[in-house]
Amino acid sequence: MEVKRFVCNMIRENTYVVSDDTREAVIIDCGAFYDMEKAAIKQYIDDNQLVPKHLIATHGHVDHHLGDRFVFDTWGLKPEVAGGDEDLMERLPEQAKEICGEQLTADDFAPVGRYLTPADTIDFGHSRLTLIDAPGHSPGGTAFYSEADKVLFTGDTLFRGSIGRTDLEGGSMFLIIQSLRMLSQLPDDTVVYPGHGESTTIGYEVASNPYLDR
């Protein structure tokens, strides 16, 4: 599994393009807002002859969706996000003003393709991502996990050395701690790709992150 990170928008959010040897790919948390960010993602996909099959999101905060319209217009993909964040997805223009200071309308975002449940899987090429329910940063927070490749996309639930905010609408410190305890049970060598900042591993976080324990 090949993972390419793009740091996007005014919040410095991580957008990932994930592919395998079939050249099928998924785009995770597309926050591309500026033209140069969109161009970089498209060039990477074109240069590697990738075929995006899914646009998925770890949660419904706007900085992870500023590029959804670009993906929809370019590859015809609609965002797939957990149903617990449906209210947030319906309020993306309001979030854009509150969080990013940008005046956007519903037309600046793509329509939701489907609301996911923990029973769903994201399949592309020879690869599969399973869903781990991980609320706390938002009600519908979701981690995407490849057991075969030992790769985990945590959105804003788990960062290198820290965790996501719980003081936003729908956030809960109790729930995020429960989510972190569950994620900490994954193998130590699982590579963690967070929604902001650098990658890490479960083992490193269990050993050094004050919010994680077993």
C-alpha cells in the first residue's frame, strides 16, 4: 500500500492518496482549498496513472472537506463519511465561516455519497480498509484500518504525541479516551497517519503519548 500525504489549506490538514499495485486508489480527507494544492494532488494521481475509487472522510469538520468539490468535479466521487457526523456535513458552509473565515455556499462542497457504518468496508484494488468507530473529536469520528498493511488513518482522534480537540460541537473527552484505548490495542508496528502533523506508530504513542495506555 502506497500512502502519499498532502498538507492542505489554512489549517494545515493532511490529505492522503492511498493506492496499491493495481493503481486503484482512495482519497482520504480531501482538504485541498488552494489551486496549487489541487494541482499537486491531480498531478500525483495523473503521473502515477491512479484511478480513484472512493473519497472517504474520517469526520465531518470542514477542513477535511474543502477539496470535496474538486474531487467530485475531477473524478466524480462523492464523500463517504460516518452517519454520526451528518449534522456537521449539513453545516459545512457555516463551519467554513466559523473555523476558516471563508464565505462558502453549499455549491462549494460535494453532495454526500453515502453515510458509513462500522460494518462497511472500503475496497479498492487488492486492498481493504475497515472502519473503527472512534468518536470524541466529533460524534461520527472514524478510523480507517488496513490489517494486512498495518496502516491506520486516525483523522483528528490521534496525533503524534497528542489528541484532537474535544471542545468543539459534539466533542467528548470521555468518548475520545474510550476511542484511544481501543486504538491502542492494535499492533505496536501499526503506522498511524493522522489528520494533522507527522505520522507515528501505535507503539510509539502507547509508550509516550500521555492520553494512551493499555
